[in-house]
Amino acid sequence: MPANTLKDHKAEQRIVGTRVWLALFFMIVLVFVLIARLFYLQVLRYDEMSTQSEENRVLLQTIPPVRGLIYDTHGKLLAMNRSSRSLTIVRERAGDLDQLIENISTLVPVTDNERRRFDQRVRRRRPYEPIPLKFNLDDEQIATIAVNQFRLPGVEIDADLVRYYPEGSIFSHSVGYVGRINDRELKTLEPALYSGTYVTGKIGLEKYYESMLLGKPGYQEVETNARGRVLRILNQVPSEPGKDLELYLDTELQKVAIEALDGRRGAIVAMDPKTGGVLAMVSNPSFDPNLFVTGIDYETFNGLNKNIERPLYNRATLGEYPPASTIKPVIGLALLANDVVDKNTRIYDKGWFQLPGSEHRFRNWNRRGDGWVNLSKAIYRSNDTFFYNQAGKLGVDRMHDFLSQFGLGRRTGIDIGEERPGLLPSREWKRGVYGQPWYPGETVIAIIGQGYNLATPLQLAEFTTILANRGKHVQPRLVKEDIPDIQSPEWGHDVDARDEDWNLVIDAMEDVIKNPRGTAHWRIGRNLKYRIAGKTGTAQVVSIPQGEEYDAERLKEFERDHSLFVAFAPVEDPQIAISVIVENDKGATNVAKTIMDHYLLPRLNPSLTHGLSVDEALKAKVTN
């Protein structure tokens, strides 16, 4: 271009103006886009976005309550809470949940059971609520998650308190256990009380006193950043801890009772006749309740549930057994109270009894017979023939009415809930259940505790306390404190009988042990340090054909007779009443004696046991 060529200022102005207008146009378009976006977010999606914004900024977090503790009678912890680390996921921050859990499983193992329970919790969660996937992380797992947390959005490691039973299987049936809330329970539980809580009482005291042990949740409003990290707490209402429970149960006595069973199936209930407090409640075999706290896996549960020895079954309150001869002292009182017999009434026992017009022989356990037998001898010798002879005179209905005063045939109302009523038959009961009349032979069998009769070990212990108290009823209970509106026994009244009748029956029960011909004398009656009143019993599991004798060796294990024993001591001042059932084996009497020795000997002469442990004290007493 020639040097003297002039610039075209108008052309330059047009170019600049065009650029300015284009820029202005794009600015206007962007403003309109921004306005439209704001309109969409602030007007059309106002409710949704305002809620999301508020939740991202201020969250309402639940503060779960601390569950109440459970102590034995000496202050030893039976149910406590211990710190645990859990892996939780906030669903709203997790993105692809399936992919996230797959990523987690490459770092720490996630079982199918844990994933299934997590999916159940997701369905009933609250927005932005951390949902536990895995409990009880160890240090290595915590470190692994922490190192990789940058690629695990929504994953957190939370510290919480988890229920723990330090005595393991020893109190699993009485104290019970907590477990994860299932869908059926979720429909009945109050959501506000269980916010932030994933467990509830399943059986035993944990279930019965759930409303007291649970406590009340609190909450806090927190401000968070975009990653969900808490910046500050804006407001807080603290939770209320659950109430602690103190029991009558004695841990050392419970252990002695379990050891006395020596691995055999059975049940033991020991009570304080003065208070009704349950000192020991054993059902053997048992199980570890800690398996259920954070969710038991299917294989383990199936193994427990299908075990032929039924470890999940509480024999002490749910097991229904023929009471057999253990009810003969109460039957004796019934005969005296209804003037069917007196202290001088005698029959001659040839070893069997026949109903008029019948050829069937109801045999005494002693096939040779016991000769002349009165009521006292009938009790301490456990003579069946004497009671057979009185069956028709007493009648099933009077028998039913009198035995029901001792709690047979109805639940005791003990404060664990899981309990069966047993069975106390009558004419009306049989007519209603079977549509059949009552036959005289059924009364003959019922009067010795067989036939339709069924009772739980707890019921046997309860009627033994009534005998020990000479008619005074005390409510069986595990928790020491009176708690309004929580305990509701089905019955409870005293039994009225003449003093001379009580004396005759209790003296006969003492002769069961101290009389050389008593059925328990050769087992526990020698070298006694205190007076015991008791009654042995043998419950048939399968019928033996008439004319044949019982031979345990010829029967399968689960077809053998049960051994039973009820007792209280000392006779002059009863401090313990006990019932023992050993399934398909002998030895209930010796089991009871071992437990009573452990409980009574240090108390009856504390000077000999001063400064010793309970076990050392027991050994010292035995030596002396």
C-alpha cells in the first residue's frame, strides 16, 4: 500500500460498532438465559431446590439415647454398651450405590447378609441419615477406609455404642438380647423413639422392659459444607438415657447351677421365698446372645434353630413337663383340706391298685409294695398306690381347684414375658378340647402328676415357695424395683390351710431327705449342714407296656425319663426354693443340693468363711 494512502475511519467505525453490537447482543442473550435459569430454579422448582439447599446447609441429626444397663444382685454387669466403629453411607451423597458398595467390598469384606440388611434400612431411612453397612470395624479396616475415602463419596466411619453381654451364654434366656429392627416390628414401634436406633429388645428382660431401657432420643441442628462435613452445631437437645435395672439374679449361683448340670439338658429355677426374687434361672443348652446384636448370619442361626437340643428354647418358662411326684405334697394338702384323709388314714400297698371292675393294674414304682402306708409315708416314700386309692374320693375337679391355688395351669406373670401356662386338667377342659367325658382312670394317673398334667420349671419353683411360706404367695420376679404399669401377674393369692396340715406335709417333705427310706436320702440326706424339705419326681417320656419294667439302657436317649426335684431350705427359715429338671437322665436331686450348698453354707455360718471367696467358702464348709 502507498505510504500516502489515508485510513478509512468510517470503515473502522463500522467494524468496531458491529463488534460492540454483537457483544451487546450476546450479553443480552446471556442475561436472558440467566434470568430464565433463575426463574426455573427459583420459581418453577422453588420447593424442591429450597429444601435441598436447606438440607445441604442445615441438617437435623438424631442423638440416639444410651440404652440402660442391667446388673445382677451384686452389681455385676450383665448387659452393657461398648464403643464400636461402623461404616455408614449417606445415600444422597453416594451417587451410584451399587458401584459404591462394590468398591467398598474390594477394601473390606461385605457379606450378603450385611448387604441385605443395608437394603432394608435404606427403605426406611430419613433424608441425609447415615445408614450402617458394616459394624464392629477393626483398626485395619478403619485405616483402609480412611486411606481410600477420597474415592468413596458418602462413606463415613461413625462411632456408636453397641450392646454387649459380658457373661455370654450364661443369662441369654433370662436377660435376653437386642437385635436389628425388622419390617414387622417397624410397623408397631414408634418412629420418633427409634430415630437413630437400629435395635430393639427381642426376648427376656431386654424385650419386657424395652420402653424403660431404650431412653428418649435427642437431636441437634448442624451446619454442613458441600461435602457434608459438620461446620458447627446450631442447636442441641440432649437425649435421655434408658433406666438401669438391678436384678435378683446371682451370677456366681447361676454358674454353679450350670456346672451342676454338667452339660445335660435341663432347667433350674431358684427363688427367694421371702421376696419372690429369682436367684438363678438356667436353661441348658444355651447360646451366645452377642451373635444377635448386630445381625446373625443365616448359617449360624439355622444351625441354632435346627439343633436337636434346642438351645434357643427357654426350658425354664416355656418347657412344659409332667410334674410327676413333685406335686404329691400339694395333693396331700388337698386330701387333708377336703377331709378325704387324715394323719391316721392307712392303706396296705401290695405294689399295685385296681379300679373296681377293671383288670388294669396301676403299679407303684416299688413293684414289691411298701406295706402299710399313711399320708406322711406316701410322701416321703413317693408311694403311688396310696394316692391311687384316694383319686376317686378326691375327684379331678376338686384336685383341679386346689392345685390352681398353687399357680398350676396358669402363667406366673414373671417379668420376661415368654411363658407358657402348663396344663391342669379338669372335666370341663377335656370336654371343651376333646368333646369327651372324663374317665376314672385319668384321675388315677393325674393324682400322681402324670397324664395330661404339665408344668413349667418356674411353676414348680413357685408352688414350692408357697409350701415354704406355708401358704403365702410371692410374685416371681427378676427385677428388684417395683415398676408401675409394667408388671401384671395373672394371679396371686395366699392358700388357706390348717396349721397341722402344713406341719404334716412339710415334715413328710423333710423325711424325703432325712428318713433312711426317703427317696432322696441315699443321694443327699447324709451329713447335712441344714434342714431340707423336698420332693423327688420321675416324669415318663414314653409309656412302658404293663408288665414290663423301665430300662433306660434299652431306650433311645430322648425317650428316657426326666428327673425332677423341688425343695426349700432351711426348713425353719426358708431362704431358697428350687426346682430342677434334668431331661432324659438322673441326678436332679444332686444338682439342687449343690446349688443350695453354694447359696446357704456361707450364709448360715459366715464366721467360717470370713475373707474367703464364695467358692473357697463352699469348700471350707464341705470340709467342716
